[in-house]
Amino acid sequence: MNAFVVPAATNVGSPALNITIFGIFVAVTLVIVIRASRRNVSAADYYAGGRAFSGRQNGIAIAGDYLSAASFLGIAGAIALTGYDGFLYSIGFLVAWLVALLLVAELLRNTGRFTMADVLSFRLRQRPVRTAAAISTLVVSFFYLLAQMAGAGGLVSLLLGLDGDTAQNIVIALVGVIMITYVLIGGMKGTTYVQIVKASLLIAGSIVMTVWVLAKFGFSLSNVMGAAVDNSPKAGEKLLGPGLKYGTSNLTKIDFISLSLALVLGTAGLPHVLMRFYTVPSSKEARKSVEWAIWLIGLFYLLSLVMGYGAAALVGPGKILSAPGKANSAAPLLAFELGGEILLGLISAIAFATILAVVAGLTITASASFAHDIYAQVIKRGQVNADAEVRVARMTALVIGAVAILGGIFAKNQNIAFLVALAFAVAASANLPTILYSLFWKRFNTRGALWSLYGGLISVITLIVFSPVVSGKAPLVEGGPSPSMITDPSVDFSWFPLDNPGIISIPLSFFLGWLGTVTSSEKANEVKFAEMEVRSLTGHGAEKAVAH
């Protein structure tokens, strides 16, 4: 069989116009960040925005944090190429918020101060648990940052007419520099305001594109889907039903179950989402935050269905796969098809805002975890002033930014919705079991926490490294490059067959948490558990801990 000829690279729009719009957006958001930074006078201001945001404001910011490049670029591309199976990402991401609302949000806000480790170490030995929680936070943040930086490289290269790996690498580095600037100057306050602006723009832009697509097809979703089928000769009617990606074999069906577990359980373990609950003044506002977030996120994912099928109908899989960023370019290409250079520039600026806001949130979470948990509590044993702690957080942000740039360069050809799913698998495997055990199991002890955190983390990372995601994936089109992180087809060391390891690593982490607890001679601190239970459920004593 003859190999497919890979289409020539696709570049659209006016680079000059796109640079101008990007420049305006960066300038406006930097003004917002600088103004917010003037009110940063304490560690609580830098880490938690002074706990001054209302539930509505924080809910919009959570939506801005959660609706990442994976949602706007990755899911639209996944739906355009794989139809129904691509939309399953949206379903998993949305349902996950029910777990966060019912099991985590209010309890976490009442029990902790700044980071996830505050909760995990509440009644356990501080230093080992904080160390493990901080390491887990850094790993989850790294995987999530990979996705955002990969999306940035493909998006900006597409818009600026840049071809080749070197150009994309430079773009990823520039995005990293801007992101670090946001975090160093504005802290959580500046980041939150950027996320609110970004979420509002993202949903407004998605509504415009959705209405425009429907208008082209007589406001009939059925007509949009029919045109998508006609314009996708390779997939055809398979776009409309399950199985195009996850139904081709028993292995892909198991992979889908694994993916679903990671998506549904991962949100409640994402450190940058959990940290947002500390930016509100009370547990009631934390609950209201999640309610606002669910409505906004649900609306966006309904819009993504139309945008994804609209991209398949109006752009087509051939153009999408030949563009820089491949599947991640579907939404910008659709914008160009609908409204030409102006709409493309505006939508791409929104996508760029999405990336910047999310990477800023991730960076401040990871740097806060290192400074607050490792430096202040483990190294300095709590004997450190707030100014020194914040200074270390800013230094850590520089290191995290550099690592994110390097990781984004290696992952730039991956679908970012898929990369985020890996971050969800790490969060669900390492963090969620320990959080739930800490909040609800009286007997849970330090060994159980360490076995759960490290066991989940080691197992999920090992399975990812030796999966087809890193090496051994077949090209998206015959004759094209492999979508694995290692694109050389001669390098294949994968032995774990699933793309997402959640089906193995999540139950294993729960089991290790139980096994470590029951085999340890350490007795649970019943007094501390009683205090934690009362505080988590009622909020009594939470404000005293916050003021500490």
C-alpha cells in the first residue's frame, strides 16, 4: 500500500495583525497584574489572593483555570477528528466537578490554609507527608504545563506563519517568559483577575463561533454533523457514534475506561484547582464557587460540540492535520474559515489568553507548594517569616518555568486534551486517594499516606513512560511523524499497552493507602481526627487556622 503524502504545512491569517492583537492582550493583562500586585503585602495575598474573592468571582476564575488549552484547542480538535469519542473528554471533564463539589471543595477549604499538603498533614506527621504531597503537586503541575506549552507552540506558530521545530521552540520559550512574569509580579491576585477576564472572553468567543457555525447550516446541528461526515471521507459516519478511537479493539475499549476514570476522579486531585478554594473567605463561598464553575464549564462543553463538528465540516481533517499543532489547530482554522483574519486573530488571542492564565495558575501552585511545604515547613520547620517564604516561591517559579519550556518543546506534537488526561491520571492516582482517606478514614496514618502518594505517583509515571504515548505510536497519517513524544519510529521501548494508565494506577493507590495503614503500628490521633472532622464539616476553627 502506498504511503499517504503528508500535506504541506498550513498557515493562515495575517501575522502582523495577529502579533498586534497578541501584543494588545499581553499589555492589558500585564496592567491588570501590576495593579493587583500593589495589594500584595502578605503570604496570604501572594498565595490565596488575600481570600478576598466572592464565590461568583472565584467560580469564574475556576472556569478560567479549568478551561485550559486542552478544552478550547484539544477537545475541538479531538471532536473534529474522532467525533463522538472526542466529545467524551468533555463529558468526563464536566462530571468530574460533581466529585469535587460533593467530596472535596468545602471540606478542603475548612481544613487547609494554602496548599493540599495542609490537609494531608493535618493529623499525620508533618515533614514526610508534606514532602510527598509537594512532590506530587510538582509532578501533576508539570504534566499539565506540558499540555499548555505544547498548545502555545502550535497555536502561535500557525498564526505567525512560522514553520519548523526551531520556530515553535522559540514561541514556547517566549510564552514561558510571559507566564513567569505574571506570577512574579501579580501572585494569586493578578493571576485570578487574568483568569476572570480570560474565562469571560473564552465563553463569549465560543458563543460567537457556535452561533456562526449553526447559521451556516440553517441553525441545525444535524446539518452540521452531516456536513462533517461528508467532509471526512476516512472517518465517514463513524464520526457520529462511539468507537472511532476507542472502539476498534478490546484494548482501546479498556483504554477508554481507563481514560474515564482519570478524567472523572482527577479534577478533585488537581492542586491548582484545589488551591483556588483558599481564595474565598468561607466554605459557603467555596461551594458557591463550584456551582458557578459547573454552569460555566457545562455551557462551554456544549459549545465545543458544535465547534468540533463545525471544524470537521468547514475545515476538514486534512487541513487540520497538516497545520502546526495538528489537532490543536482546529479551532483557530475554524475561526479563519468563518470570519477571516479578524475573527482568527481575536479567537487566537483568546486561546493565547487561555494558555497564559492556566500556566500562571499552575506555576503559582507549584511554586507555593515548594515554598510553603518544603522550604517553610520541612527545611525551616516552620521557623521562617512570610517575606522569605514568598521570595523562595518566586525563585521556584523561575525554575518551574524553565522546566515547563523544555517539556513543552518535547511534547509539542501531542494532542493537548490527551496530555491533560495524563495529568488527570497522575492527580487521581497520587492525590485523590490520600485526600479522601485523610478526610474520611479515622484509622488512616502516615505510612498509609506515604504509600498511597508515592505508590500512586511511581506507578502512574512508570506506566506513562513505558506506554505508546512516549514511544511507539503510529503516525496520524501514513508517512507522517509519530505523535509520540519520541517521534523517531525506530525508538520504541513501550511495553504497557494503554495510553492512559488510570485503570491500574488509581485502584493501586487506594490499595496501597489501605495496606500501608493496616500494616503500620502507628496509632491514629483520634483527637486530631475529631478536630479535623468538626472543622471540615462545620468550618468551626477554620478562620483561626487561616489567620495563623
